[in-house]
Amino acid sequence: MKKTSFLRNTCGQDLIEYSLVLAFVALAAAALFMGSDENFKPTVDVEIGIVGNGRVIAGNQNKACNADCILHFKQGENVTFFAQPADGWEFQGWTDACETTQTVCRFDSIGTSQKLTVTFTKEDGK
């Protein structure tokens, strides 16, 4: 009785079939392990600059900066920033990636790293 090897390479056929089976098993295992691709999206950085006295809150993530900082978010995420002046200070506006005098700055489906600067000034008479 002749023994044959599963990995014989007479024409490479068995080796190719074995490699394809291994590749399929690896892909199936990776898909099960990963679950949703939401957890594996690249991150983008938002550099926050604060002029004056106050803080910035990323409302949907419960992240905050009390001084200049960098916050990290998943690419494609909706992110809303809130400017909150300290006592005796008032909000003046956002500059850089968000040019507004509204206290809220929103990114729908953030795609690239951004820089934001918020300015607070002392209230009159304080």
C-alpha cells in the first residue's frame, strides 16, 4: 500500500487547496473575532486650544479639556463640542476648524484630524 502525503506537490494541486482552506479558515476566524468593524476604525485627533479660562466638553464622549489638549475619536464619528466658560469669564467664539460664535461646534462624520481654538474673555467688572 502506497502512502501519500496530504502536502504532496505532484502538480502543486494539494498544496494550493490546503493553502486556500487555511486562508478561508483564517478569514472566518478574523470575522468572528472582530465582530463589527466599528471597533477597528482609524482614529482622528482633535487638537483643542483654550484661550482664557474655561473648558471644552465633547458631549457625546464625556471627554473634557480644561487646558490645551488632544482628544481622540473614531473616524466617521459625529462629535459635538461645547464651550463652557469659568466663573467670571464669557465665551467669545471658536476659530480654526469651527468658525462660529455659537457655544456649540459640531462635526458630522469627522474624517480627518482637526484643530479647534476657543476663546474666553473676562466678564466686564470682574
